[in-house]
Amino acid sequence: GAGVSQSPRYKVAKRGQDVALRCDPISGHVSLFWYQQALGQGPEFLTYFQNEAQLDKSGLPSDRFFAERPEGSVSTLKIQRTQQEDSAVYLCASSPAGLGNTGELFFGEGSRLTVL
Amino acid sequence: EDQVTQSPEALRLQEGESSSLNCSYTVSGLRGLFWYRQDPGKGPEFLFTLYSAGEEKEKERLKATLTKKESFLHITAPKPEDSATYLCAVTGNNRKLIWGLGTSLAVNP
């Protein structure tokens, strides 16, 4: 596709449920980022992939959060046993450049997660 | 600690009323400063990259400038379609993008 695609756009989960959020980056983009954005806040870094390698997962808030990009293309962010504080917009971004030259990111429209 | 502070938090302008948004930063070894625009319900959209003090970039009614401590996003004769949140981010020696909280701009017709 022409841009970064994320699905689902909206997800409502009951507390304790597991959720999976999908990101289709722009074809050929090396770098893939996941961010969490709360209302009125800037994006908060979660994790970074260069191709299939997860080079940085320092932003994942707990071991309930897990991300993968097994073939260096599509990525999935999984949240286990969701809590209300997980409610946020989850943004995926990709870049053709590798680490250190990745300030110019292409973002998807985000997946809005609401945990009841 | 690397940090980005944007001001004001919110700005309301009349159509045609020029103004500037500020992004102050502290970072070890600036590698780049980036401006993004974010519309409600959308992901951020890249606008500009600035690499060194004195550099300027322009796009339509927007001009971004950079000094050693801050960047300004100047908006000349804004239109209602310029209404959005403008985000600033920097990357330094640790190669992580550090984001500000954004300035929410509303331009009234």
C-alpha cells in the first residue's frame, strides 16, 4: 500500500483480555517503531525493529507487552491481560533509513485501545 | 537528560494572524530536530528536518528555524486548515527520538 496501515483502528477490550494490534509498514522500509500516545501527549516510544531484529524494547511498560516482526515486514504488538492504564492510541511508524537516521518517520493512523 | 519542551501548549489565531511556536531542547550531540503535524485521529505527518544551528526550511506558510537551544516554527498568514497539533522531536547521540508534548493550534476563520 501507499502508506502505513494499522488494524484494528478501534478496539474495546475488557480488563484481562489479550489484544493484538497489527502494523503493515511501507514496503521495503527497514525501520519500524511502536509508540503509545495518550490524549494530549506526545508519542511515547515502546519498541524498535530493524528488519526482523528487535533492537530496542526499553519502552515496553511491562512484560505484558510483546512485539514481533518475524519476516521483517508486518509487525504485531500484543498486550496480555489488559489493564485500564493500557488505554491509549498505539501508533506504528516506519522509515526507509536505519537506526540513527530515523527522524523522518511515516506514521499509521493508529489503533485506539479502550480497556473497560 | 535529553528533553524537549514546546510552548505554548495551545494557541488560537485569527486567519491571517502570523505567529511562532517554540521548541526548546537539551540533547547530547544533536543529530536532528524534526517537526511534525498531527490532525485529530491521525498519526503525525512529517514536516521538516533541521540538522544544525542557522538552518531554515520552508513549506507553504510554514518556516522552521534552528538555534543551538531551540527551534521555531513560524506560521505566516495562517488559514483554518493549518489547525492541528504541531510536534517537535530531537535525536542525539543515543539515537532515540525524544518528543515534546506538542502545541495545539486553532486558526479561526
